[in-house]
Amino acid sequence: MEQLTGTIIYYNQHGEGVAFYNTKPVYIYGTIKGEEILYEIQQTHPTYYVGKLIKILKPSINRNYHNIKNSHLIGGYDLIHMNDSEQRKFKEEKVIQDFKKIAHTDITKLDWIEGKQKTKYRNKITVHDGNFYQKNSNETIDIDDFLLSSIKWDKSLKGEVIYRKLDTLIYGYKHEKKYTFDSMFEYQFRVGLNSFYQVNKEVAILAYQYIIDNLLDNGITLDLYSGIGTISIIASNKSQKVIGVEINSDSYNDALYNKEINKIKNVDFYNKDVSSFIKEYKESVDTLILDPPRSGVDKRTLNLIKDIIKPKRIIYMSCNPATQASNFNILKKDYHLSKTAVLDMFPQTYHIESIIVLDRNNQ
Ligand SMILES: C[S@@+](CC[C@H](N)C(=O)[O-])C[C@H]1O[C@@H](n2cnc3c(N)ncnc32)[C@H](O)[C@@H]1O
């Protein structure tokens, strides 16, 4: 196969370096912006190629040298070849570009929020037949040490097994009712095996602090997609009243339990889909907190938020800046972007967490 030389110009959404061949982009895993490389074309698609790195001719000063065997096959090690500052540049630039392309909005100021722990930060792993899924594949790879978590797993267990380690390690299959406990700020939280809980506690605390710092004091706070009630409970002593809405009954039951053990009186949880909840909601809202799954908030809910609920402020936390930008595009006639934070919740991976603070125009 023909070997080509190229220069990495920018990154695609998965943090792969992009060079050009025949005026089409070539995505090359494991490369860094500015590097000159030798590569070959592995796949041809109508609008792009996938290339394989053969040799780095001129390395970037931001290259991280490591000797992890088969790192290119292990899901979650996507940015392992970049040092911290290059990973930060990729993540900040991705959020800026998503808002520019999707919401036609220029972000001029970003807050960068990171923790100290860049490896072994995950408190949850999912293992398949004792192994890990390979990147973008149904094949597994047998590894002895997972760089992103210190959890030790049992290689002999068959099927998909979830492990979560907070105060104690719990593990089991999806349907099992098992709990582990954690504390954040002055509150205790019960977390079920199947409930949502942020995987990187150090950065989650910084994210929640950012949300609390931007909450409107003593108001009505509506926390949509409330999970086990973390944000609702943490926001309770800065709010007159908090309403949390969560569709998953395991997470909702943890939220009720957490309200009880923390002796919180001014929080109500509802086990509902946010769009059916919001259709019937009649009270006013000062701060609306949104923390949806990767798919973002559905259009109907967004329209009800801007036309009927009309909160003074929206604090929107997201693990997918592209859907966050697309949701902001719908809200932007009524709300302006007051703050943007990019969080390094998932070091070594291309995944990004971001928080935007929106204020209603003409309040
Ligand atoms: C990213 S998690 C946020 C959890 C919580 N805010 C936290 O910080 O731990 C998203 C949550 O939204 C819930 N969810 C997904 N779709 C929903 C819907 N249509 N209505 C209500 N909750 C939903 C999921 O079950 C999950 O608990």
C-alpha cells in the first residue's frame, strides 16, 4: 500500500488528527495537531478517509509518550498520546466550534475546570465476560489493568457486569438491587447499581459547586433529569424550594432515600418523564437546572421551557456539547449565554462535560 506524508491540521470530534489527501480529510488516530507524519489509507468513504499512522516524522512538543500495550484498541484511551495541555486545547476548541457551527454563537470566554487525578478516576466500570469492549467494536480485549479506574474486576464472571466503588465495592448484573454510599459537601448519597452517578467524583464536586455558585438565591429551583437527587439536595439550602424530576425508578427511589437521610424538607421528587411533567407544571421557576443524557433535551420540552415556564436563569450541564449547542440554538432568541465552563470530567478520553449559564433577555 502507498505510504503518504501529511501534516495534522486539526482534530475531528473524536480527537483524531486530520490531514488532507485529494482534498478530502483523512482521520488518523494517535496524531497531534502540527505533527508531520507518514501514513497509509485504510478506508475510503464518500467524504473522508481513515488513515493508519506509520511513523511520526516531526513530533509535537505536546506528545505524551507511554508504553501501554494495545492502547489504540482499548476504549477510553483516545487522547492518551496527548499531554494535559493538548487535551485541554482539544476540549475547549470542540465546545467553541460546536457553538459556532450549531448555535451560530461565538464563545469569547471559557472557564476551564479540572481535577488533579488524570488516571484511575472512574468509580464505575462495565466488564463483558471478564474483558473490556474494544474501541467501536463488539469484540473484547483482555487487559489486566484499566488505566482509568482502580476497580479490580473478576475475570471469571460471564455476561455484562457493572462494578461501582464508592464507600464499598458493589458489582452485579443490571437487574440487581445493590447499593453503595458516598458523601459530597455535607450530604450522604445512596447510589444503586443501576442509578446514574457521575463517574469522576473529584470533578463532579467542582461541577456541582459551579452550579450552586450560579444558582439564584432563595428562589424556586427546578432540577430536570435529577438522577439520585445530588444537585437537588445540594441546591436545597440555597433555594426556597427544589423540584427534581427523574424517569428512572431506581434513581428516583435513591433520591427519595437521600432526601430522607439528609433530613431535607424543601425538595420534592417526581418519577416522571420531563416532557409530561413540564406540560402540567404551573408554578414559576427562578433557576432551571438541566442535566440531560447525551441526546439532550427534546424540542417539545425546550419550547415549553421558553414559552410557558420562562425561568429567569437556566444552568445546563451536558456530556455532549453538540446537543447542548443545538438546544441553545432553540433557546437563544429568549436567553443569552452568560457563562460557559468546560470540565475535564473524562481525562484521556475525547468525552467532554460542559456547563452553560443562560439568562432571560429583558427580565
Ligand atoms: C446525566 S444524568 C443526570 C443525573 C443527575 N443530575 C446527577 O448529576 O447525578 C441524566 C438523568 O436523566 C434521566 N432521564 C433520561 N431521560 C429522561 C426523561 N425523559 N425524563 C426524566 N429523566 C430522564 C436519566 O435516567 C439520568 O438519571
